[in-house]
Amino acid sequence: MDDKITRREALKGIFFTGMGIAASSLLLKSQNSSAGPRTHQIPWKEAPAGTKIDSRTWDKMGETLGMLGLGCMRLPTLSGDTGGYGRRRPLDQEAVNKMVDYAIEHGINYFDTAPAYGESEVVTGKALSRHPRSSFKIATKLSNMNGRATLEAGKQMFETSLKNLQVDYIDFLLLHNLQNMSGFNTRFRNNGLFDWILEQKASGRIKHLGFSFHGTNDDLPGLVDLYDWDFVQIQLNYADWKEMSRGWGGSSGTTSSEFLYNYLVGKGIPVLVMEPVKGGALANVSEGVATVLRERHPDLSPAANALTFVGSLPGVMVTLSGMSNMEQLKENVSLFTDFKPFSDSDMAFMHNVADLYKSKGQIPCTACSYCMPCPAGVDIPGNFKIFNSASDALLTSETGRKDVVEKRKAFLNLYNAQEKGIRADACISCNTCLPKCPQHISIPQHLERIRELAARI
Ligand code: SF4
Ligand code: SF4
């Protein structure tokens, strides 16, 4: 296979420059969407029965997709626990059925899952099989990471996905978690898997082909030039717009949602967005950040602010939100029904909020659990969640302040309430988790800091 598989034709489409937003009707036209910025604040209420979320049409693909997609990585579990390593615990089929029914009734037609999401494909497949095939689009992935990079393993994974999802074609197939050319070569080129994937596409078993990206700004162009991709999935949210936190030994370079988005839009490639709420972190911001958001948009929750930021970008094909219960789904459906995009000044405001958010020193964990299982038993995302619940109080030098003392106590209680074997102090610094984290978090170093803090308070 040549480096250049297919060269994209002259670039047309949409471009997002600075804070100005422009859309080309060649690629995108909004349907059922309110023009103009959000000017009236309306308290959140459930979208009436019979209404649908706004959609966008992507002419080149011939698809009309609801602006909001149901991410199936954090589906409800029977235990009710969706945090930490929860996605591998038994999922609640009945609850998922109800969510899928509500989603389809309200115009969500994009459902995103992956073999790497535990039971998700099976449960999502069961829920969707109760609906006509024409009423939903399935997105799944080739998650051939972690020693599964052979041709046979890749083929088997794709066939299993079809079986689990009870379909005979995949609408949107993604090469999962591409970071750089070396990863593409190992997992897809050298073993012949990419050629096989292209054969499946030619035969109609894959309708649209793309990849999910977790590399640096410098890594994206080479991957984009490999093939005439139908779409690309990137991490995009207001906190990561200017720069994502990165940094463990093997990773250098910068990643920013702004660069990735503008690059893809400049190439005329629809942008699929993951982590618009940063794995829930932007829904559970500190009180200081929440207050600033509330003053500007009293009707929007922190999560709704984050989702509106993403939905306001015209090159975004679908905003995926990993919803864990009906309440979240209903609020998100309400937000994307008669969607009110942010004005340019709202977008600029969100960049300032990002600076404030970052000053709180949160660990940029999205609770994806790709780093799990830890051989020593540590619940990595669970410990990071506990730290993030009090990060500003843990990092401030004003340790005598009443609110700081209370937050630190609350942190310690949560930390100690964990079983001993899953706490940060069980980490043996083996570094097994490091290369698995798509956020490139210095996991053992952060765990060591959490251990120290817990011992000191
Ligand atoms: S470095 Fe620590 S957290 Fe990571 S896999 Fe090893 S023991 Fe687990
Ligand atoms: S530490 Fe990284 S891999 Fe692990 S859950 Fe958080 S973001 Fe995902």
C-alpha cells in the first residue's frame, strides 16, 4: 500500500478562523436549527414528545445526522456505578433499552460503541435491534491495541462487532485510538489489515471510514493524507481548545482541539467530537468555575455550557456524549432541540473559563479506563476522580481557610473509603499503564502525589 492511498480533491467547505464562524452550504446545511446566537435564557425543561433534536446534512456522505450522538462507553450499570472502572461491570439492559428508545424518538440516530468498551456492543446491539435498521447509524471501532495487531485478530474483531451489534454492515467504522504513523503501520499497514478494511468498504460492509485520534498536532496531517477519510473523530472541548494537558516520558509535542478542528475543516473532513465534557470533568467543575458559568448563562448547567461550545462549531458532524442515565440524556436532548449556538463573545468567554478551569490543577482524566486493569489493582480513574473533586483545595497554600479545610477532609474521607488495594498507595510504579493512556497522563507520578497528600492531611 502506498503512503498516499488516495489524494483528497480540492478543498472546499467550512473554516473556523479565530472566533468567526462560517459555514459552506457545499458541505453542511443546518436543519431545524435556530439561527443566531443564544439571546434568551430559558430554564431547562424536557423536550416535548414528538420533537426532535437538530440535525445536519453531510452531502458528500449522503447522511443526515442528529447533532447529538449517544456515546455508549459509559452506559448505566446494574450497580448504578458508572465511575472509575465501572464500564466493565454488568450493564443494565433495561435502562439502556429505555435510553435508546428515547434517543431514537427524539432524533438521535448516531450510536457510538467499540469492542474496547466491555459489554457495550452487545447491550447496544440488543437495544437497537428492537428498532428498524434505517432508524439508526452504528459507529464502532477496530480496537486492535494491546497485542492484538495481527490480520486475523483484526478480522475477527470486525466480524464479532457485526455479530454483537446484530447488523450486517457498519455505518461508521473507526480505526480506534490512532496516535501516529508508527501506530498505524504496526496495527493496520504492515499486517495487511488496512487493505482488508478497504475491501470490506468496497463490498458495502463498511459505509464510512475514519479514525479516532489521540496524537499531537504534528501527528495529524500525515495520518489525514493517508486516505480519503470520510470523517475523523477528535477530542474537542473548551478546556482543551488551546492546549490539552499532556506529558509522560514518551510523549512530546502539543495537542489542541483548535488546531485539530481547523486542520480537518480546512481539508473538508467532517469532525466527529468525543469528550465534549472531558469525561464528565466539565460537568463537575469546581464551585469557582460553576459560579462564573452560572453568571453568564443562568439556564445552562456546566455540562450544557460545554456541549453548546462544541455544537456551535459548524464543522462538527456529531457531538458524542457518553451518557449514563436518562436524566443526562433528557437534558442533552433538550439542549440540542432548537439548538441555540453561542455567539462569538460567548465562545471567547469560554476560553477565559478554560484558563480558570486549568488554574484549578485538575488531572485531565476522562475516566475512559483504557489504562485498566492495573496489575497491582489500583483503580486509576477512581483515584483521579477523588483528587479532582478537591484539586483546588489540595493545591492551594491557604491551608487554613475554612472551605479548604472542609474540602481536604472530604477528599481524605473519599480516599480512605476505597478498599485498601485499589487506593493510590497500592501503585508499584511498574509503568504498564503509561502507554495506554490516550490523555498521556503521568499516572504513577499523579498517584504518588495523591498518596502523599492523603498521608499528609
Ligand atoms: S504504574 Fe501503578 S497504576 Fe500504573 S499499572 Fe503500574 S501499578 Fe498500576
Ligand atoms: S488515566 Fe488515562 S487511560 Fe486511565 S482512565 Fe484516565 S484518561 Fe483514561
